[in-house]
Amino acid sequence: MGTGCTAEPGVDMRDTDRMNSPAGAPDEARAAAIAAASRRSLIGAAAYGLLAAAAGTASVEAAPSAVAGKAGVQVAPQTVESGRTVKVSGKGYPPKATGSIFWDATGQWLANVRTDRKGGFRTRVTIPTGLQAGSYRLSVRIWEVNKTARVEVKGPPPAPPVPTPKVGRAWGVFHPDVPQNPAALLPGDFGLLGKLTNNIGRTPGIVMWYQAWGLDATKGFNPALLGLVRDAGSVPMITWEPWNPWNAWDERYRPTQLLKGDHDGYIRSWAEGLKSYGGPVLLRWGHESNGFWYPWAGQWGAQPGDPPNETQASQYVRSWKRIQRIFREVYGGPTENIAWVWCPNIDFTGATPLSMIYPGADAVDWTGLDGYNWYSDPNSAWKSFGDIFEASLGILRSVAPGKPVIIGEVASHEDGQQLDRKADWIRTTFLEEIPQRHPEIRAFIWFDEDKERSWAVTQRDPGMAWDANYQANRIRSLAAFREVAASEFWDGVPLASPSSRTRRTRD
């Protein structure tokens, strides 16, 4: 969610369900994808017609029907689990023509294709995630030729026995005004962290904040911030953002400039600061990189329905590794007190596939996901934790098996009529769903600020004092959160230091 600034002045890039909806959900991105594909088909038809006419083999009018009768498509294997990759091949299409493959039920783009000189093609596509078992179709559209193939989606494999969760998982909080206002971290009633601890009854295991490279107030390494968090008994988690939030199009902070070495000195200053500090730190660089609302993201500047930008995805991974290489040079070896947190957004239609932006098992200590229950948007239904995260957690397990998971940002909006709904969401999520179904989740960060929605549990907007339902909602939500914080399951502080041998986070 970031520093509270929008990706483009005057436009709130986060206030849309495209960013926090499971892949395949109905949205305007699907319509845009279909429209874009239609335009490509018309262009391809015109181009092929001209070539055919020049060769004297067919007319523009006759070619589509003549070719359509010969074209075919095959999928192997035909029976597959949701989220798996299949081979798609075809023959009998116009030679050297371009087209696209779509998931027939939703119009979701799966891949672009180009036929060879004999009119054939071969490629691989990933079946959309989160599908129920059943019979589906994918569509191949090349020029004006449309063909479909049936795909049988199997139900998910039986869930393995859930091991007894280990004690020591941590709850955390995003703290407004940090780092611009270090006094917010003071204990007791003098700072927001002290007040939060008093309200909830326990000190959070993690305190998270944002530091942007392009803002004078936040870009510098400040050991005092980390010291205050450590002295309070928490582990700091820094969301390190390579951009200028007031001008997202400022090219000085693009990955291209980072890869040229423009920021090597700045990166080195942080490495030196963290090494000198020496305490455990969770460092979350370039979060939500599968989206389009940050300039380091794989889909930055994309339109809904655009195919993944492989160049930008590659630049993100290379940037991640360049930063780590500089840190290792400063440390003279492994960065022992730093846990590197790779934290994309939950999957959504049009997102960059996580496999394209994963830096690798040797470069990541924790994986993470950001997701919210937005609810009040007219197109947004009330969603449980499972509705929001389940499919994406499955993808995360396949991309980064064995890595501990942190929910890097999470919160729920309130229901102005059902006053217990947010409180019940908190209890069900953190006392039932995660403990019973997701032992891989080791920590979560509650976004405790009323920003796009009424996310907070500890704060109250003075302007809403007149609203009795708002006040009742906040009281009940805070009571539920106090129960979560007091539970044995979340009573811990994560050990952020990775093993020098395996680079995996220690329990």
C-alpha cells in the first residue's frame, strides 16, 4: 500500500479491486483484454489478406472460411490441476500469423502465439488458479480463425495433515508517521507505539514502516528508528521503496538507473548502517512487484489485459540481486542480521506471474503477500481471508517451497450495518483460519491506518465521532484484535537472521 502517496498525482492506484481480487474475477481488465485481442485479430486479418492476395493463393474474403475448416488445437495433458502448466499446439492456421490464447469462461489472456510457415504453433500456458473441478475450454484466436479445446480441471489434491503449529509466530503493525516522526515510537503515552501497546495490551512482535528513496525525510538510514523499536521489544521491518512518491514517473529511480549503478553509493550507505546496527531487521524491498502501480513493478505502465512485461520483470529480479551483491560486499559475506522479505501483492487478473519476478531461493529469506478486504466498493463483495489469500498462497508454495510466509499488509474494512462483522473477520482469520490451515504463515502486519478504507483498529477519526456505528465498530474490532495479540499462537518475535549456510530463516 506504500507511503500513503498515489502512483500518479490525483489518482489512487490502490483503490481498485483489480489489485486485490483473485485472478479470473470479473472486472474491466477482462473486457479490455478481449477488446485488445479483437483489435489484434483484425490487424492480423488485414495483413494476412494482403499477403495471400499478393501470392495469388486466396482472397481476403475467402481465406478465413477456407482456413477455419482445417485449423485445430490440442492441449496436453487434457486433465490438469488448477494453476498447472499445459502444452498447447495447433495446425492448419494462416502461416506466420499472430494471435492469442484465452481462457474461454472469463476471457483471461493466457499467451500470445505466432504460427510457423506451415501454419502450426506450440507453446505453454498456465491454467488459471482457484478453479473448481470441472470441464472448461481455452480459445485460440489467430487472425479471424477461432478454435477451442476442452480442458478437464481436477479438484485439488487432498490437503496434507496440518502439523501442530509452533509457538512463536508474531503479529505486527504498520505505524503511521514513521519515519517522518520518530517520536511516534516513544513508549508510554508519549508516542503512538506506546499508546498502541496500551490499547492492545501487548507490544507488537514487528513494527513496520516505509522509507522511500526519493524523499529527503525518509531516504536516509536512521539507526535511531531501529533502536527505538528494538528497545520496545519489537523487530523492525522496513519497506524500502525505490521511488519518489510525489512523482512516480521520476525516471531517476527506475530499475534501469539502478542497474546502471546510479544508486550504488546510496545502497552501500544502507548496508553499512545495517551492519553497524547489528540487530535483526526484516528488509522488504520493492513490494507488490507483480502489480502495475509502482515503477519497479513488472507491469508498470501496463493497461488491463496487457501480457506480462518480461523485460521489466527481469529488471526487477536483477535489481534485487544487485542490491544484495552490494550488501554482501559491505558485510564481507552473508548479511547475517537481515532477513530479505520478497512480498508481492495477491494474484489478480493481469498481474505479473510470480515465477517471473521471484529472485530465487538463495536470495529470499521470507516470502509474503499483501491483501485486503475492501468490501465497500460497489463491485467488491465481503471476502474472508481464504477468499483473498488462498489461491495466491498456493502459487507462493509452488514458486518458493519451504519458505516462511509473512502477510506483509492486511486489514478489513467495516460494515456500517453489521457491527460485529469486522471483529468476527479478525477473530476468524487469526485465531482459526491461519492456525488451522496455514502453518507456513509465521507473521502478519496489520495496516493500522484509516486510508482508502476504515482499516484501523486502534485509531479513531475525530471527524467520525458523530457516527455511533463507526464508534461501535471500532470498539468491537479493537476487542477482537486484543484477543489475537493475547493468544499464544501469535505470542512471539520473529528471528530475522538467516542461516549463513542455507539462507533459510531459523525458527
